[in-house]
Amino acid sequence: MKARSLLQLLLLPTLLFSCNGTKIDKLLGSSSPYKDYENSLKKAGMEGYALGKDWIEAGENALSNPSSISLPYQEVTRFENAIPQAIFLEYSVTEGQEIEIIVEQVSQQSGKVFIDVFERKEENLKNIHFAKEGTSLTYQVSNSGVNGVRIQPELFHGGIIQIAVTYNASLTFPIEGKNHQSIGSFFGVARDGGARKHEGIDVFAPKGTPVVAVAEGRISRVGSNRLGGKTVSLSSGGYSYYFAHLDSQLVSIGQKIKPGDTLGLVGNTGNAVTTPPHLHFGIYKPGRGAVDPFPFLAKAKQLPEPNMGDSINLGTLHKIIVPKANLRQEPSTQSSAISQLPTNTVVIALAKTSDWFRVRLPDGMNGYLHQNLISPDLTSLATIALDNAITLKEGFLDGNSFPSNLIGKEAEVVGEFGSHRMLKSESGAFYWALD
């Protein structure tokens, strides 16, 4: 392997720590821009060169080294132009959510950034969506579980990039002028003293308020029953949407409907006769029954604009400045600690999200550190003589030995990782030395 800089070694996870058994069930289809670009590298013979090989490996390794996030999420990150890099952000999703991914190139406007979404099933990953053009992607969640987005610029491009992953309502709200914050009773709560559970949501509104279609489709039923009173059912996209307790119905069976069309008016018919007027809204899936409507209707809170000044120290080495620092799975003090790092431990700050840095350790581990725990100031801790070649532990940072012209000179100890010390030569180059 050709010698790489310390920065490259921290940016590219080593095979020892990246191979965790993840299996790619379907690595993109033939129409994927990512796959097309990968094939173009192979056809050009780049696969046999270090840069081409590193780009392909960076994409594969990212899938085995995810960073966990909770939605909504945004970060500012830096991709080095000369070092192939990719990131993989994993997040929980719920059926009915509309996921929106926006990748904004801040410092460079040219070059393709590939956006690919995967669905995780235990240790298997399946590509389910990708951005064909542009730098954004929106999709509706069909299966609750874990999804992840891989973001990777093409070769020789990168710079400062802002990433946002959020969720929106996939349906129009069923009452004009209201939203998910207007919901008064939720799915699954007990009814009739616990004899049954609520199979929808309730939204209270004055009698006569328009009830509107949540999606495009056809009216499949207009009727009445003991519980729901006057009801309307709308079929669309494999779901049946149920509107109950209506004061009046304004559609007919078989009628084509567009989102926002008035279906009826809010009332309190059926078993709601003793309650204030409200709409009961339910969603049903053939073969499964009732589905929680909330994820179909909820929109994430708007995130504040990131501080682009934080990008100055991204892609640079930092070290721990407190006696013990918790490396967390997600950027929150409520998130579990995956490791505890002692003072002077060296990390690389890959991205900034609010008051947290997304970091990578020298062994390839990813996590989050609060901004108060690390500093880019690599102040010298000690000075040592370079009197022998440096040998690195097998599988740990395939780094450089000291060039012969450094033997007999001095270097500064500026940080450490486990039994390794980071040395900085008089020329500013970094090396790892075993204690």
C-alpha cells in the first residue's frame, strides 16, 4: 500500500474495523447514478489505481460504519477533494412518513453528489431509493424500521456540504386549517373501559367545518353505522381512509377525488353524540387492519440555520480536553455512550450538528462528542528523540515509518490513542508511535 497521510488514515476506515458482517442484498439497480459512475471508473481502468479503488472502497466501507441519527437532523460536513469519502447516516422510520433528504453544496457548486437510501433488515441492506438528478430526495416510508442514506461526492469534488434529513406529512390534513398539533385523541388509547382500542385519531372542530380528502383516489363507501355515525371511505394507494362522525356527507360512491376536496362536514353522529363535534380519522390496510395515522400527518419541526463558521475546523484533528469524554451513539446527552475516551485522545472532527461534532476515531469507530469536550489545539505534551523507525500494531492505521532523514531529530508528542502516541515532526508531519 502506498503511504498515506495521517488525515487520510483517519478519514478512510480500516478494513479491520469496518467489516462487521453487513451484507448488501441489492447494491443499487442498473439505473442508479452511483452504479453508473462506479462502472465508468472500472471501464476507464480507475479500479486498478489507488484513487479509483479508494473511492469504491469508501462507498462500501461507509455502509458498514453507520452513524446513528434521530430525525429531524442536519449537519455541516467537509469532504476532502483529494481523499475519497462517503458517509452513511442511519435513522428510524415509521410507515407513512415522507422522508426528505437535502444535500447542499456550500463551497463548491460543481460535481455530482450521490444520494442513496438503504433499508436495513438485521444485518442486510437493500437499496430502495436514489436521487436521479440534483441534490435532494423525497420518498414515502412503506415499512417501519431502519433506513440509512449514503452520501458520496464523485472523485476530486467535495468541500463544505450541508445535509438535512427530515420528515413531512405524506397526506393532506383531513380538516381544513388544522394540522397534527390539533389532534385531540391518539391511536391505540383504550375505549369502552379497555374493551377495545382507538383505531384512529380524533380532531375536534366546530360543527360544519369542512372535512377534506387526504389523498387522490375514489370514494369506496358512503354510509352510516352505530359507532361512526355518518361515514365516508376513500381508497387510495393501497390504503382505505375512513372519516367518521360527520354531520353530512357531500360525496358519492365511485367519485374521483383530489387532495383537499370536501368530503363532508364535522359533526358528532354515531357514538359521539354526547361529545363535542369532532372528526374520527382512520387508516386501514387490507390484510393488516388499522394503521396509526399520526406518521402520515406529522411534520418535523423546522431546524435552525447552521453556523457555517463551524466548518473551519471540520476535517481536522482534535483531541479530548477533559479527563473523560463520553463518545455517544447520537448527538444527545440522552443517547447511550459507546465509549469513554481519556484526555488527549485524538479524533477527527467530520461534521458539526448543533453543539456536537460527529467524529471518527483512529480505529474507524464513529460517534458524537459535545463541542466542549474537544479542541483543535494540538499543543505539545512532550518532546522525544526520533532514534528508531516506528512500528505500528498490525491492523491499526497502516501508517508511515519515519523517513531516514528524521532519525536523530526531535518530534513533539501532541496526542494519543490507546497505546499509541501521535508525533508531530519539525516539518509538521504526523506519525503514530507505540509506547
